[in-house]
Amino acid sequence: MEKTYLVTLTPDEDGWIVAECPGLPGCVSQGRSREEALANIREAIQAYIETLKDQGIEPPSQPTEITQIRIAS
């Protein structure tokens, strides 16, 4: 069965792109480009899910909500 996971991409101060999957706590990767970061986080998500399954734990469904909040400056 195929699942969809949300991923955030954030540039860091060294020019790398940090990729994180909020629905899988601690599942983080990075890359020098957007494409590399996405490929790396895909591998990280797959490894994370395989590890859970090896431990007999069902991977969580995507409980994460992404929204925007405006802050007056």
C-alpha cells in the first residue's frame, strides 16, 4: 500500500536544504539541492518505516496539519 507523507524543506545557513517529515518524528535528512534533499528524505522515510515494521510497529498515518499564521511585525 502506498502512503503519502508531508515533507518540509528549509534552507540552512550553510546553503544545504534540510528535509523533515513531521509525521515521522526525528525523520530528517538534507541535500545540496532540492532534488537531492527530496531523494534523501525519501530514503530516510523508507528506512524509518522498515525499522518500525521490523519492530512490529505499524507506521503512523499522516496526522500532521500544515497551516499558516500571520504575525504583525
